[in-house]
Amino acid sequence: MSAKEYRTARSAHGGLLLVEGVPDVAFGDRAMIRDHRNRQRNGQVIRSAVQEVLIQVYEGTDDLDLERTWIRFLDQPLEISLSPELQGRVFNGIGQARDGRPPIVSPVRRNVNGAAINPAARTYPRKFIQTGISSIDGLNALVRGQKLPIFSGSGLPHNRLAAQIVRQARLVDEESSFAIVFAAMGVSHADARFFEEEFAASGVLANVVMFINLADDPPVERLALPRVALTAAEYLAFDMDRHVLVVLTDMTHYAEALREVATAKGDVPSRKGYPGYLYSDLAEIYERSGRIRDRHGSITLLPVVSMPSDDITHPIPDLTGYITEGQIVLSRELHNRGIYPPVHILPSLSRLMKDGIGRDDTREDHPRVASQLYALYARALETRNLASIVGADELSDRDCRYLSFADAFEARFINQGEEEDRSIIETLNLAWDLLSLFPKEALTRVNETDLAKYHHSGANG
């Protein structure tokens, strides 16, 4: 740590502090800022030039008197203390306790910037994760070590869905539960209180590490929060051999904070004003999840991305889709009809689902049942569109059967209670209840063995 303090701050804007006359300061170094009231703020060097540095101040630069501001450079990056006592605690975006309890004291300290997992050390994501939600488990299964974002929109219940997944997620073949790292960026006080109360009431809070950045907290703190959260996740997964589920909500707030800081720095803007390095910045975060060869632990990532104006081609969901292995898309139409969770089945996708389902993971008929449900629902939606044009009275009996299937599928399979935790066997049995609305000869994606074992003969009338 440098013994020198500098009082050469020249400008402060948008959480950024420009300091002149400072030699030999490295990019990424931490800084301690002391204002005229003798209060300390934390910062990090985000641009270093000859005799001039730009500091990102996590607590913001409001009320700084530049003439009476002292800066000390600590010659080290932003680090957090790590120990098993992280679980059950609530921290802010830079890892400081915000639950009124003492800070974590541990000899283990890690640089929050970390690094993506070495591709040569990675092992393929496998093993089904049961969320208890039929529309995910049955048709878009989550696999241990996967990155599966939730694409949502303003006003849709992505926070409720994320909280339900945190409460219910587990590996069906292991007794140990997940360790949860929950990171919320730019959330309202009501949403932060909702998460804490939900986890406390369900009894999972002791198994959760929470990082909260409120909407009225400095935006620059949001840039550190996902890296701090993933550093904690890496410790739990690869030091403590735990299976860790990381929920990041909302990555759109992170990207907007990145755009705000990039604009203040003078970076050249790209699509919709976001910096050109948005893709690599998001990849730097997302690629810290996964599994490592010869390690028991794993990190499964579930980021929430709210789509501005429900536009899935917006730069944030668009670039996220390139990096991650699928997406769960929420539908405003289903939400308006009172269906929860309003998962839009057709654009939703889990690219690694095939590696986590089947005889050894869920049940032998699962891959074929998922394919058959998807095919029937896609056809049913086409029939529903046709009925809206020509009228339901003009449809054939077969088409009417498809309409009945669509209504039953949405009401019984997609729709479920917020406290309802369905096992994968319950989900598959429910799927066969719906498939049995059709005669056996209409089900072309399942085999004869499946039909003989699970089809409810005569259920179609």
C-alpha cells in the first residue's frame, strides 16, 4: 500500500474521478478516497496514462469537494474475503456486509476479476437439475454447469420465477442441496425485501449468499457486483466442492451501468449507445461458470435479462444468446391471461437438454415426450391462428382436438402454483395425461414401448 496521499483530483462526473500528477499506477488497482468529512470511499483505476488516472468510485462522486479530497492507491486489485460463513449473509456490490453483521474475516482473499475457465480444463455440462417447474424441466431442462438466461420484459414475473427456482432447484441423484449465490443489480427496495423475505420464509436463506445493489445505489457498483458474486461462487464450487447455482438479476441494469460509465469515459459507442466491448464484457462474466475436470463442484448460471420494449433483438439479449446455451423466454400474452410462469415454449430452448435427460437422469421416455409435446403445441398454435381468421366453427374435428390440447397444455402443464414443486416424474406423467387426448396413431414422436406403458388408452373418448 502506498504511503502517499494525493490531493490532485481535477474532475468528478458520473461516479468517475480524474486524478492528475500520479505516476506508476496500474490499471485495476484499488484506491481509497477520503473526502472533506473524513469519510472513505472505494475506487478502482479503470484508465491509466502518464501522470493521470481515471478512478471508478463505487460509492459515487456526489458531494465530493475536489480541493479537499485525498486519494491513496493501494497497489492491489479489488478483493473479497471468502469463507464458508458467506452463506446466510447479505452484501453490497463490492462485498461489504449490508445485513448489520460483522464483516467476513478470513485468510482467503481473492481478486474479484477472476478469469474464464480454461477451455482445456472444462468438462462437458451434464446431470439434470430439477427446478420443480414443468415448462422448464419437461421441455427446456437445465443441466449442471450450463448458462441458461431468462429473457423477460418489464412487468413480467421474472423475479418471482427466479425466487421459485432458488427455493426448489436440486439435483435428483444427490442428497446435497445447491449452494445459491443470488446477485441483484439495480433492484427496488421492495424487490430486495421480497427476495430476503422469500428466502427466509422458505428456509433456504442459510444456504444463500446474497449480493444486493439497489436502484438508488451508485450505478458503478453494479459493474463489480457480478464479478464479486462469481468470485464467491468459485470459492464455494471449487474450494468447498459444492454445486452452486448463480442467479444474476437483472443483467440489463448491469449493461446500462456499463453504457453510462463508458459514455463518461469517452468510449466510442456502438449499437444503441452501448460500448463496442459489451459482448466481450458479458462473455467475461458468463464464461466463469461451468465444470472443471477432476473437481466435484460446479457453477450453473441463470442470468435474468429484461428486454427493453420486449425486443429480443435488443443488443443485450442478442449478445447474451450468442454466449449462453439457450434461453427461457417469458410471454406477455400468457401473463396477461393469468398463466404463471408465463414461459413461451416455442422460442425457449435449452441446447444442453439432451445431455441431462433420459434413462440415467430423468426417465427413458423424456426426450421423446418433450419432442412430441413441442410438435403438438406448435401445430395447435397454428390452428389457433387459423381459427382467429376463419372462425372455430369452420375447423375440422382434428383441428378442434388441437385447440383443446393447446388450452389444456397452457392451463395444466405451463400454469402451476408459485409454491408448487413438481418432480420430474410428476411432470412427465402430466405430459402423458395431455398426450392421451390424442389417439396412439397421432403420436409419431414416441415409440411403441412408450405408448404401451404410459398412454391412457380410451382417454380421448
